[in-house]
Amino acid sequence: MTTAIDFPQVSGSLPLSSGDTLLFELAIPVRARVAGQTVAQVRGMEGFPRECIFIALVDPQGHTALPEGNTQLKAGHNVILVARRTQVAQAVEFLTSEPPLGAGLASSLAQTLRKLDFLAPLSEDELEAVARGAELLQTPAGTELFRQGDAGETFYVVISGEVAMKDGARQTVATVKQGGFFGELALLTGEPRNASAVTATPCELAAVGREDFRGVMMANPAVALEMSRILGQRLSRLGGQAQPAKRRGLFGR
């Protein structure tokens, strides 16, 4: 009970041994600093408690995996860890911190977001708000950002570098370069990712999460309707007979 009060981010905990060690479960926020990083990368970062150990990862469908050094921490997934009770606060803070973009980069990102057809109804202030909420990721080549079939909670803008979009056979079907974006359809429709995304070079990316849109939509329902209409037109052009109003996506839940 004390742990739940002190750390509302922790969804469950269990004291071990004499009580000085704690097993606990924690959700990785959409804009968490560590989202997209591997277990080995996180453990090597300054500020992460050395005696905090990753035990398991749980995806949104409840599937559990035992982590290895190259296992990626994904936004929206839960991690199960063991740490000394005195280090739990440090671990929780480190794994859930969400660094904001700088003002200059946020303004530049807002201009890039203006190029997306479904964001056309947003005002300049609304675009700036979405950009300021984005998370900046710096990833080495070969980093898997998401897999085909994953839930879509984030879309990405390439600030520098190149990202390869791969099909189920792991063949590259498209390359997204500086100024490009990817992952927005799964985020908006609520359907699984239709391709995997892997960095082809070291990349700097801006990750924009579902919650950033929800705030704008709730404040301006007329904008939400117009964005839904534009999205429906785009899906029709892609050859799908989609009906966005019936989907469990951004606007339907």
C-alpha cells in the first residue's frame, strides 16, 4: 500500500526477502526517454540504478517476454523489475521521465507536421502544442522501432537519418528520409502496424503519441471531424474500403 501511494505509476509490487528488495511492474509512457532503447542501452545510461534488474516485459495484449540485452523497451508496454527499495524512486523517475523538445526544434517540427494532410485542420498554435509534446529519440542503426502487427500508439518524423520499412519477409519496401514521416495510419485507425520500421542509419526522430492528439481533439471536436474526413479520403485512395467511424481508433474510443 505504501508503494502504491508513493509511486502511482507502479501498477503492482511485491516485497522480497526481508522487505528491502521490491519486485514491481511499471508502464513505459508514450514519450518516455527510454522508449525505443534496448535493455543494455538503458542499463548503461547515467542515472539508472545499477542494482535494478529487468525481469520481464509485458505487451498490451498481455504476452510476457524475458528480456535480453538487445530487447527494446516499447512505449505502452509494461516492464517488471527488481530493485532495492531505496532505489525504486530513482528507477521509476528514470523510466518514466519525458524530456520536452526545445523551442527551436519544436517550431521546426511543427512546420514538418504541417505537411501531413490529416493535420491540415489544426491551427498553428495546435500544431505547436503537438510538436512540444513530441519525444526526441536518438537511435543507432539497426534499431527496430516497431514490428508488423504491433499496436500503433506513436508516429514518427525523421529529423535526420533514414528508416527502412520492412514487410513480413523482412524485405525493405520503402525508405523514409529526413523530413519524412511514418506510422501515422496505425495510430489514427487503431489497426495493427502493416510494416516493421528499422533504422537504416543512426537517426534522430521525433515521436508523436496518441495522447498528444487526444488533447487537441477534445478541445476542438470540429477539428476531429475534419481530420476523420481527410483520413477517410486517404484510406479510400489507398484502395481500402475503410470506414473510420467504425474503427477503434483515435476518434472512435
